[in-house]
Amino acid sequence: MTVLRAMGTETEYAVTDRANPRANPVQLSFDVVDGAADDARRHIRWDYRGEDPVNDARGYRLERASARRDMLTDSPQLQVINTIAPNGGRIYVDHAHPEYSAPETLDPFQALLYDRAGDRLMLAAARKASARTGKRIELFRNNVDGKGASWGSHESYQILRSVPFDTLIAIMTPHFVTRQIYCGTGRVGLGERCETAGFQLSQRADYVHAKVGLQTTFDRPIINTRDESHSTDRYRRLHVIVGDANRMDTPEVLRLGVTSMIAWLAEYADEVGYDLTSLVRRITPADPVEAIHTVSHDLTLRQAYDTESGTPITAWQTQVLLRSAVYEVAAGVYGTDIEGEPLWPDDPTTRIMSMWGTALEDTARVGHADDDERMSMDVAAGRLEWLLKWQLMERLRSKRSLAWDDPRIRAMDIAWAALEPKASVFEAVRSRTTTLIDDSAIDNAGTHAPTNTRAWLRAEVVRRFPEDVVAASWRSITVRGGDGQLHDIDIADPGEHTEAACRTILDSAKTVDDIFALAND
């Protein structure tokens, strides 16, 4: 009944060697992940026992023999390097990309903080790898190369399993199709290979080709059905693959926070008798794949898509109706103040609902403005990533009479995503954006786990007893006891094994055996 829930991000980074454009990206990824490891933790492997990539949330399993090899992420590969980050997250090689999976967090602002910490951990790893190998390794936080390849910036949300998956499909589909109006990072080129010159809202949209599916690297779906809860049986994990790798704080926290509120709507609409079916019929695209492309290509924000009800609707109108639905259900659950505002239960929820409203105000103004007016919308551009990027590129285009497919414009798009500050267009204009977290908090999040989730215990056991930790996963920590046997520490529930619950035990433990003995007292 709140924006608070277990959530997290997984970010794949583009990697290159500036000194050798033909360098193997897989080897570069190995180099980066090795740079993220230290000698004390280098031996700890990732435990794949809890992963189940062929389990489909629609109620069946894909035969492993029928699955493409890149879907079988639970198969340990001899060359793949994993390391547990100091903050309890995971850094590893995913296909041809180094990837950072943030530790479990409980609200979108905390999730943003630990995602940003991941950028700094990965930048430090790339610098260390460059110094060690003599290469000039660079990382980019983006989703496309403009030549047909795309990689992910995924989100995960813990949702009550009592909500039918069909209900999640129904409400999340129109949300994912339309949230790009305020969450998109902007992209040069239309089509997977930039077949048409231009600029669009989202990096990821053109690479979506299915409404629902288990796959993540081909025929990418709007709704991913991979059913790995990484939690207890009470919950499922909604794995989202259609988002952009935001550099700006506001669109990312909205991407996380609003999606959590839509999940809350699915969980609690029945409690107050809200007719979710009617809302879904009114806003669901007749062809969701076509709609997600249409919305992304429409810089006016005014082009409507056809719905299942037969009445066209714009992306902005869809988001307004979703927010109104959240308000109506929240009023029924919480009651309201004298001004009719729901009595939101916590500060993060209050902030997200306010920011969602501001985002819709910003996009309404943008939708009613011409290009000249948009160029002067500095405040809105500080919150809308695609708009700020468009403004910068449009100024360069106008100044030098460049077409949208000019190599200098494409290079600017890539440079926006560079993690190395001196090479990053985003870092050059970062002061013009609305920041939600400060640098000192980001640095601290790189070395300290969240104290209110199981990530704290994972990070602390690894920090205090690294030589005894054999493997780790989201659900367990495997250690070798004094008897030489392997023992699993079960941490299935993300909300348990927090600092408050476990610090006394850990402070009293001199060996990993003491953890078991004290826990059983």
C-alpha cells in the first residue's frame, strides 16, 4: 500500500578500448570485472542454484533444449567473472557487457542512490583495468550503438504473487508503452539501425518486438515473463527490460517510483472495489508494439494510438488516467486530507506522487510548445532527459547546419553516456539538471550496503569473513565452516537479515561457525 517495496536495478554497460576499436568486448568485460574484484573476494563465486531462467510466469516452463543459449543465465561459464561488490551488489560479465546489479533496496530514492554508486564502482574498475592491461577501456551508460545492437537497463520489483500475472500484464503494458514521455533518455536515429534520420524519446523502444515473452535478448517483449522471485513464495519478481539507462536523477526515480505505484494499484484495486478492467480497456493499445514505437518517435507528445476500446488516446492522457486511478484507490485505502489529497503513508510515496504530477505538467507544456519555445524550457529540461539532450543537439545542428544523421550528432549521443567525466557530455551539463542525491551519499553507497535489506548481511559476511565465503547469491550465502563442510545461510526474504536484526550476532561472531551458533540460541 505504498511505493516502498523490494526493488533494484541491473545495468549493462557498453565497453570499448579507445586505443583499439577492434578489441574484443567480451575480453574487455572480463578485464573490467576483474578490475572490480580484490584479492580477498576474488575467489567467491556466484551461486546459480536459485536462478531459473526457463520458468515462465504464465504457468509453464520452457524446455531447456528449446531455449537459446543466451537465455540460460543460470549456467556457470568458465570464463565468466563475478564479484560481490562492497555494497552487497554484484558485478559480472553478461554476454558482451560488464554489468552491475545493485543491492536490494526498499524505495526508489534508495534504488537510485545504489544505481549511481554502481556507475562509480564500474568507472573505478575500468580505470584499474586500463592501468593493469595497458588498454584504454571506457564504459558508457546507454542502450544502443546505432548499428542494430541493444543492451539492457533492467528493473526488478517484488510484487505479491496473489496478483494474477494477467492483471500485471494488463496494467503494466500501457504504462510501459507511455512512461517514456518523462523517463526516456533520448536517442539519435529511428529504427534499430538508424534507418531514418531523426531523434526520439527512448533508446530502447525500437528494439521491442513482442507484447509478452520470456526472452530478453531477441524479439524483446514489453512484459518479460521470467519468473525468478529471488524471494519467498509469497512474492514474484516483475523483471522489466524496456527501460532506458538514465543519466539524470528525476527520470530514473520516476521510472522506479511510478512503476512501483502501478504495481500497488494492481495489488489493492480490488480492496476498494475499483474497476481496473474498465481502465485497462480504455488505455491499452490495440497493438502495444506499434504503440511503443509511435510514442517514442513522437516529439510533439500529441500523437494518439488506437486502444482496445476503439477510442484513440495519447501517452500523456494514459499517464494522467493511471495517476488518477492511483489517487482514487489511495483515497479509498488511506482516506484524504481536507484538500482531497490521499494521506500517503510515508515520505517517499508522497514525493513520488508529487514528482509524477510535475512530470505530467512538464510534458503538457512541452506538448503545447513549438520548437523555439522548447529550446527555452530550461526548468523542464532539468527534469526531462530526452528534452535536455534534444536541446543540446538542436543547438549544435542549427549552429553548424547539421542533419540528424551527421556523425557529429551521433558522436554527441554516445558521448552523453560516457562514464569518464572528461569525455561525458552529460557531466558537462549535469549542473543544469535536478539532482536528488549528493556525491558524498553516492560514495558511501559504493562501500556500504543498505542497512534495511538482506544486502547488509551479504556484504558484512563477505567483508568480515571473506576467506570463509565460497559463494553467494541473492537468496543465500555459502560458507565453509570449521568442520570443512559447506553451509548455506538462508536470506530468502529481502526485508529480513537487516543491520537491526543481525548486527548483534555478527559483532559477537569470531568465526562463521559462531554465526550459526548465535543464530540458533
